[in-house]
Amino acid sequence: MVLVEGDYCPQAEQVCLQWLDDGSTFLPNTRCARFQSPSKCLSEERTYMKFCIDRDEHGDPATGLPDADQSWTMAEQTCKAEDKRLCVESEWLFACEGPEMLPYPTGYERDATVCNFDRTDLTDDKGKLKDLRRPAGELGRCTSPFGVRNLVGNVDEWVVREGVAYPPFRSALKGGWWMAARNRCRPATTAHDEHYRDTQTGFRCCKDAS
């Protein structure tokens, strides 16, 4: 696991200087090629955070591939069995962007040669999502300021939404390879229930720092 410690900004302004899909009818203004540097914290106060997070997505050590087809409930149970817990969204976010509030874990520019996203071969001829996971060791440059790997790209990662009691869903998805809108640190998908799972859903665990 990796120690994450510092001052987290709950609300940040990140200004895109160049959209890749400007004028497109499919996901317009979703993929930003370059953000303005630095990002601006809009919160009156930052929140001090200190916790541990898995360096890589939970997976098979033999292959290096992250687990997939995991529901939020399954992820929560697995983390608990390992004396850890599922990360809350702010923890995942801070581990991704660091104190500088980087839009991407690797900086202000989008680079599909570093992280596993911007894939064009998402589905097979029957419309089913392909398994596009890659071993963590192949993506060593897709690393956040805290040394956490593949927080964007590779599998979608389940997190716990803060301040939400069931119902509605306590679950949210971050990162992932297939949805361009989630190929950076801040965005999340909150429409799936806690039992939803598919080819691209995985997770990583967190733990309180001793």
C-alpha cells in the first residue's frame, strides 16, 4: 500500500484550454487535451488527509491483471476480508490528483500512451464490451503524485460516496478505460446500484494510516 498524506481541496476549478472533441455530437467537450496550470482551489479551507491506498488495482499477482466483473458489494466484502476497506471518493480523488489538484494523475495534459484509455475498440461485433485490461507493470508511467498507479484507465474502480445512506446508492465509479468522461481524476458515475457489475468494473482498497 502507499501512504497518502496532505491537504485536500474539496472543490477545485480546472479550466480546459483545448477540447479534443469540440463540435462533436458524440460526447462533446469531454476529452481535454490540455488544462490550464495551475488548478485553483475554490474551497475556503482544505482538509488534511492521511490514509493508505493500494498502489495497484486489486487483482491477480501472477498475471498483474486487475480484477473485473466486480460489484460494489463484492469489492466491499473483499477489502473487509483483507482488513482494509473500500476507498471513499475523496480519498481516491486525493490519491489521484495530489495537493496540486492535477486533472490527470500524470499532470495537465492528456496522454493515451501513458494510461490505458482512449481505446477505439471498445465492443465486439455483438456490442459486448471487450476485456481491455492491461497488467499494472505495463503501465508504470500512469502514476499519481503519491505513486499510485492506474487511477485513470484500466478498470472502473468502485468507491464509497460520502454522506449518502442507502438508498440512494452509496456506490460510485471512478477512472476506467471505456468512458472518456471518467478518464481523469474528478468525474464519477453514480447511476449504478451496489450490485451492478460488468467486464470493466474493479476496485482497490484503502486503510486508515497507523
